[in-house]
Amino acid sequence: MNVSLATGSSQAPSNGYRWMQLIIGVVCMAMIANLQYGWTYFVGPMAKAHSWDVGAIQVAFSIFVALETWLTPLQGWIVDSLGPQRGPRLMVAAGGIFVLLGWLVNSKAESLEMLYLGAVISGVGAGGIYATCVGNAVKWFPDRRGLAVGLTAGGFGGGAVVTVIPIQMMIASIGYADTFFWFALGQGSHALGEHRHALRAGHRQLRIHFSLEVLNCSRAADARFRHGDRAGFGDRGSRGARRQ
């Protein structure tokens, strides 16, 4: 098996470049963390402002978690189907838009049905970003998959750590609706913009990276084949000598 690679400027991506990819993925994960971990701080103010039952409000959270998790296999498949050039970029961009719109809907929701709609939109967006960032980490770090996925997933919790206090302070000062609004603009637009810096960048390097992986596998398989062929010839020769 022969795999041809371009020479000259076609070089394997640097180790620093793939770490940049990983870091940007962690940042994207941090930007969607409060959709889940910060939700509890909004429940009380929403219940008080609209006289909604807390259990009814939490239905929105259940919808969000269900869509955020159950749709990730489909979203990962879409990313793979679109290919390394378009898949991560489009999915993270769409996820950023959905996250932004979901919290904007929450900020304007005057009924439980509108709140549930916001949960649907934000759940789809968060799941798309989550699946793409984890998949991207695995692709860029075939030699350190556990570390890459662990750091990426850690970004999801880390984002909540640095924003819990600001969320509480903003709700106390400007109300839950405006907090939804400003965090929608801040986190959603940031996640939307990050794909330009990492998930879109370096498509040629990503193709070269995959080609080199294929080449290495091809060389290893070819070496095993040649070794096995020589071993088989030796076995046949020894059996023939014994029969004589």
C-alpha cells in the first residue's frame, strides 16, 4: 500500500498548533457550561416574577439536558459527514447561534411554553458544541486521547467556576431576564467566534495530519506483512526439510 504526500510546505502540524486547537475547544465548552450549571440561580427569580411552579420551570431544564445529550450521536455523525474542512466549523457556528438564541428566548419568556422553546434551542446548540469539541480533541490527539478528552470535558465544568459569582451578582442587581440577555450575547457570540480561530483554521494541516496517520499505519501493516511472509517461508522450508 502506497500513500503519497505533498512535499515542501506540506508538513505535519506542529505540536503547539494542535494544543491551540485543544485550548480553543476547551474555551468553547466553557462558554456553554452555564446553560446547565448556572440554571439553578435563575429558577427562584423566575418563579417569583411569574408565579410559576418550580417543578414546571424545571421541565425546561429536563428538556435541555435531554436534547443536549441524546442528539450528540446525530450531531457527531453530521460533523463527520461534512468532513474535517466544514464539519467542525459549521457545527460550532450553528451551536453558537442556537445557544445565543436560546438564552435570548429565556430572557423574553412570558410563558412556560416560551421557556420550553428556549430550552429546546439551547439544548440543541450546546449538544452540537459538546460533541464537536470532544470529537475534535480525539482527532487531533490520537496519541493522548484520554488527556485531550478529559481536558475538553473539564472545560465544561470550569466555565461554571468562573461565572457563578458574576451570575449571582447580575441577577441581584439587574434581574434574571437581563442576566439571561447579556450572558446570551457574551457566551453565545464568543462560542460562535471561536470556530474562526481554531476549528476552521488549518484544514490543510488537518488533512496532512490524517494522511500521515494513514501512512504510518500503512508502513506498519506493510512491515508486518513482510515479516509474516518471511516467517511463513521459513516455516515451509523447515517442514520440507523434516519431510526429507
